[in-house]
Amino acid sequence: MKQNRLSEHRGNHSGVH
């Protein structure tokens, strides 16, 4: 679940968020 936060940060730029 800790990776979830990392994915959000990286996806934010990709627009995946």
C-alpha cells in the first residue's frame, strides 16, 4: 500500500490520477 502513494505522485504528471 506504500507504493500506492508513489504511483499517485508519478501518475499525477502523467494524468493517470
